[in-house]
Amino acid sequence: MWGYANVAIIGIDLGTVNSVIAHLDEDQKPVTIHNAEGDITTPSVVLFDPAGIVVGKEALKAAAIEPEIVAAFAKREMGEPEFSKPIAGHRLPPEVVQSFVLRKLREDASLVLGEVTQAVITVPAFFNEPRRKATQDAGRLAGLDVIDIINEPTAAAIAFGVHRGFLSSRGTAMQAELVLVYDLGGGTFDVTLMRIDGQHFEAVATAGDVYLGGIDWDTALAEHIAGEFQQQFGFDLREDAAATQRLLQDAEDAKRALSQRMEVTLPVECGGQRARYKVSRGKFEELTTALLDRTRFTTTKMLQEAGVAWGDLTRILLVGGSTRMPMVHAMLERESGIKPDRSISPDEAVAHGAAIYAGMLQSLAAGERPKLSV
Ligand code: AMP
């Protein structure tokens, strides 16, 4: 028997930009756990304040003011001996930085569930052994017993599969599936082709771009607006760091609104001048089409190398906040002829899958656990 039959095990999506935690409720349904600030996502950012370590939203805010004592994007460096940026003169291993994020997640989960000590943590499918081991070590340093590490696309497939009914609650596929998991987050793009046969989950191929994500869509829109402003007033607001920062934030808000509406208005204020610019969804898509094309090329190339045509896919699962953009669904549907599955919130799918998998480990007898191969 497993040694954790009756304890709460959490699923952790330990992201590059944001992390999410989930558990199974009494009905065995995955539920996202809100952090101590009341949010469902926690920025994976650590502030090494002399008064103590701070993780999450507060640390992210501090990054603009005290960048020398803030560590972000440590996930990109997992498996390296040292984090590239010295923090207050010290060189820390990346897993130590990540362990602070995990400790906050564990503590926040414990506020809701009572003392939590066990977790399943997800990692990108392309993580090699040293990076997986570093993730495991980060968990241990955070006081967690990491009962398994699973691939993010596998976790997403489990969450959608159980929700949609193409997997049983024990993780067995009703029929063979060839699934594309398209994950476009804030700063990274990952795409994985998965074959699911019975209880066998295989990541057949994986590709991506560690420097492509929602932030690039924000920047493209901000650049366009700054250009309009310059034409109108004859000076470049990008020379003003605070105005640029504000514009980037407003561009992100406008981008999100454009996922719901066909037109938004973006206010700009700099150097005593004010203006409002209308942006249509069509214009936004035109400005960012090259970015979307990069994800299309990467996906097509990966499929070609795996000897799979777009039309062979049985499902497309969307993960990552940026997949809320209508241009993403439209492109994927155009290429594949199938409607991408958007039935689970793209921010929560991976954590939910990790929680479901943790539940499977808890309830299944040894030998029956799904086989998750890389
Ligand atoms: P993640 O890294 O998965 O948390 O994704 C965060 C990214 O998703 C950020 O770039 C957000 O701006 C983006 N995002 C969140 N909601 C939306 C939305 N409704 N429309 C477009 N992008 C969004």
C-alpha cells in the first residue's frame, strides 16, 4: 500500500512566470487553491528582502524598484549550478530560488487544507534528468515530499481527458488519441504531440520557444501606440521609462479586453500630452500575426518531423493564458480542421491534471498507475 492513502496531496504547476496549486475535493474534482492573497496564480518571483523572503505579487512589484534583490524566471535555469544573477552578492543554485516559491505554495495550500507535505510537481516535457532532479530537490528544500514529477502536457491531457470523458478516472483512454497540447503562456511557448493508448501516455515530440509569449503581443501593441503618439506629438514616449512601463501595462489590459470585444480604447499620457487611441481586434491581429506564425511554424515542423499531419490529430488542448486570444483558436482550427478544446481554464489545466494524477497515485494499487513516458 501507498504511505499516503489519506493525506492531502497537492498538484503544483511550477511555472516560469506564474504557479498554480490544486487539490481534489471530496467528490474527487480538481479545485484550484487560492493563495494567501486570494489569487489563483502566484507569480514565481522571489524578493530577498533583508526583513525576510517574499514570494508572489509583492515580489513582482518590488522587481521594478529593487531588481538587484529579486529573482525571477529561475525555472529557465533549473539544472544549472548557479542562478545567473547574483542576489545581494550571493550566487544561489536555481533550485534554491524555486524552493522559496514552492514553500510559499505549500504554506498557502496548508492554510486551506491543513498541513500539506506531499505534492506532484509538473515540468516541461523537454526537461532533462538534471532539470527534473533539480525540481525534486527544490521540493525537498521547501519541505515537500515530491511523490512524482510529471510532464506539463501530460498533466493537461489528464485534466481535459477526465473532464471530457476521453479518459477514465483511473487514467485509461477510451480509444487511442493523438493529442496536440499547445501551451502559450506569458513568456514561453511549448507544443507537444502526445499519444495516449490505454494507460500509456507518450510525449512523441516536443518543441517550443522559451522567448515567445503574451509579453511579445503586449510589446507589439505598445510599439504601435507609441508610434502613433510620436506621429501626433513629435516625441518618443519610449524614452520615458515610467511612461513606457505604463503603456505596456495598458497594452496588456487592452489585449485581454480584445479577447472579448472587437474594439478597445487605449489612453496615453506623457510629457503633458494626452491622447486616446482606438484599436480594433483586426488591427491587433495584424500587428501580431508574425508572432502567431512563429508558433504555427514551430508546430508544423514538429508534426512533420514526427511524421504526423495536422489532420491526424484527434484533439487539440489549450494551455496558458495567451491561448484565450481568438486568433490562436482560429489558426489551430484552420490548420487542423478541429475545434481546440477550451473547456478548462487554460491557467488551471496543468495544476488540475497534477492533482488528479496525485489522486490516482493515492487510490490505485501499485502496478496499476498510468505509465507516463517522456
Ligand atoms: P500564463 O503564463 O499561462 O499565466 O499566461 C499569462 C499570459 O496570458 C499573459 O501574457 C496574459 O496577458 C495572457 N492572458 C491572460 N488572459 C488573457 C486574455 N483574456 N486574452 C489574452 N491574453 C491573456
